Amino acid sequence: MNSNLTNTRNPVQVWIGFLAFLFPFSSLVTQSGVSVGSFLFLITALILFKPCRTELARHWPQVRWVVLAFLLHFLFVLGCALVRGANMNTVDKPSRMFFAVSALAAVLAARPPRRMLWWGVIGGALAALPVVAWQRIAMGIDRPGGLINAITFGDLALLLALLAVTAAIDMRKEPHQARLAGLGAIAGLAASLLTGSRGGWVALAVAGLLFLRHARGLKGSHVRVLLASGAAVVLVAWFVPATEMQARFDEGVGDVRTWVGGGNVNTRVGTRLELWKGASMLIAEHPLLGMDFQACRARLAEFAREGKLDPVVLPLPHLHNDALQELATGGVAGFALWAAILAAPLLFFARQLRAGAGSPQFAVALAGVLVVTSYVCFGLTEVIFWSMKGSLFYALMVFVLMGFCLNAKEKIG
């Protein structure tokens, strides 16, 4: 097979462009759209093995640390499962996250237009809003989350909104398309606010600082209007009682004060704080390699029976903090390897940003930084990597953005 797939807009290029569109578009409105997208990327890369291998090898010096980070994380989880005799289902997520490198190889080989990714992001954000709006307004659900839980839906909707802003930046020379991207950004932000999730607020603040940091280099009034509109939406949501944004902030502050004062633990924030206390005790017992999560749950139950921990935390499915989850189940070694799948992509995209706002890869690199920093922020109060959807969305988006970033540097796509 000819390893050059880029002479014309051929069916392979169109197909991989469609896959780049599919997974963000379907992420919040289908149960398994992200999983299907990852599977199709893998099958496509295997069919196009020679050109994918060639392009991955050509860019290996630039991408190797990211790929190795995902590989080592997968191998560590696999090793722990084998040594502990644990359920091999624990290997499913890290293995599929590693094999998402197929998306990077496919994008590098076929070089589809990155607009396909942007339209998937914009469409996904626009599609998310009516889903939660209907649940919140028509069905009266206090914390709507579409087909998944409200926290994950709210986090991913916010991330789609932020990525739609980067799409608008990339499309700023075409005002009509930039305006559509702006509508997607506002829709994603509104969808996130309707879920009532507070975990994304920190990510929104970090994103705001990133946009301000690069605002001077962004030409075009449409982008500035979009950023101002996003800020206006947040301010309106804060001051309009129906959104309950200010009430939920006050509730969170009150929960913290109550827990610190030794009062009621059975609140949303109080339960998390009590759970984190239990997590710190687990980590202290097995600091190097941690222990299987089922063993963690059993030990938490023992802490509760001994009166060291309130039993209200026992039904919770995880530790509601990504770092604590990794430290408890993988110890310092597992935490370091997990942190690497965040740090390596962040360094990759940060290096690309150094070229400045006028560089062809700027918007894609900024999108990559937003993906990583947002996931770090989401993980402060939630285990965003707990679900397959959350895990695969991260890996696919990182690898797809890396591919488009490298293609943009070569002025392709």
C-alpha cells in the first residue's frame, strides 16, 4: 500500500476526519459513542498499518514521552493486577487509553482537515444543551446528567465549551464559522451549569487565565466578543437565583465549615472530606504500591467499625479525588505513572504554544493544554478517570490533538 495518503482528499482521509468528528459529537448524547470511536480508530490504524507506522516513526522524537507515559501506566496496572490476583477488568481502561495512540497514528498518516474535529466539538456542545435542559426544566430533575451522572456530564460539557472557544480562535478569519463555534461554547457552558456540578468551576477559572494570557496575540473582534460573552454567561448564572450557582457555592463553604467543626458529615462536601480522611489512612498503610481497590473498600469498612471513619462514606464507589485514588490503589509508584499521562501531554502542548498566537498550531496546542488542565481540575473533587467514557475521552482527545498539532506545524489540515 502506498504510504502517502495525502495527495488528494481520498476516502481514507474523509473516514479519519469523520472519526475525529464522531467521538466528541457523540460523547454526551450516546452511551458508547466514545468507545465506538476508539475501537474504529484502532481498527483503521491496523488496516493502514504501514503508513501509520511510518508517520509515527517519523514523529517519534516529538511524541515518544507521551506514548511511553500511557504505555508504562498500562503496564503498571497490568502488573499490579497479575501480582494481586485482582479482577482483570481493572486493566481495561489503561489498556484502551494506551491503544488510543492509534488515533494519533491515523491522524498523522491521513492528515484530515482539523475542522472535522472542531465541528464535532461544536456539535457535541450544541447537542448536550437540549438534553439536560429538557431533564432540568421539563422533567424536574435537580441534577440532570443525560445518559451518565451529572458530574461527568457537566465536566465534559464544560470541556467541550472550552474547546469550542479554541475552534473559534482557529476559525477567526471566517466570521460565520467562528460565530457558530461561539454558539457551541455558550451552549456547552450552559449545559454544564444546568447540571449543577461545581467541580468544573476551577477548570473554568484556569481556562480564563489561559485565555487572558494569550488574549493580546489573538486578532479578531469575534474572539474577544466570544470571551466576553462567556464571562457574561457565568456572571448571569451567578446572580440569577434559578441557576442555584451562588447557592451551591454557599452550600459548599457551609459544608466545609460544618465538617471542620466536627458537625454533620452527611453533606455533599462533608462526605468527600470524610472520604479523603479515610483515603489518607489507606495511603499511610501502603505508601509505595498501594492495594487493590476492593481491599481498600474492605479497609474503609474496618475503619468505620473502629470508629475512625463515619460509615456514610462506605457506599461511595470511589475516593472522589483522582490523586488520592491513584495513591491508594497504586502507591507513590502508581501515582507517578498516572501523573505522567497528564504531565507528558501538557509539556508537549506547552512547547507548541511557545511559537505564539500567530503560529498555525496555536489553537490546537491551546486546546491540548485546556484538556489536560481541565482534567487535573476535574479530578480535585471527582475521579474523572473512573468511567470508561471519561478515560477514553481524555486519551482520544490528547492523541487526536497531538496529531493535528504536528500536522498544523507542517501546514497541513
